[in-house]
Amino acid sequence: MFTIVVLAATASAAFAGGEGGVLGERQARVNAAKACKAPAALPEADFRATHKGQSFREFYGRNRNGWNTYGKCVSSRNKGT
């Protein structure tokens, strides 16, 4: 009986976000997405002033067809870089 209670408590904590659980990872992705919206919405001159003269697109890069800069921003923040 004790083992079942401990396992249930551990699974519940992991799902709720404790120790990198499911909800914790989802929250990190949501926060990364929100964190990229603000700089993407800045006027280009303001962004360049705080990012070594690079535009949002230049700073975060693009994929092969020249799009997805926002996705690259989110991805880089999820990776912690």
C-alpha cells in the first residue's frame, strides 16, 4: 500500500511540473512564446539598438525559405540559448 501511495504522489508531482514534469515543460514553452512576442513587436530601430545592430530576423535567423524567425526565437529560448 505504501509503495502505491509514493508512486502516485511522485507521478502527480511530475505531471504538475515538479522536477521538469509535463506541465513544467509546457509552461516553459508558453513562456518562451510570450517572451518572443515582445521583441518581435518592437520597432526595428529599437530592436537593433539592443541587439548589436541586428534586426529580429537577422538575430534569430531564418529557415531555407526565409521565414519562421519567430519559431526560431521560441526554439532558441526553449533550448536555453
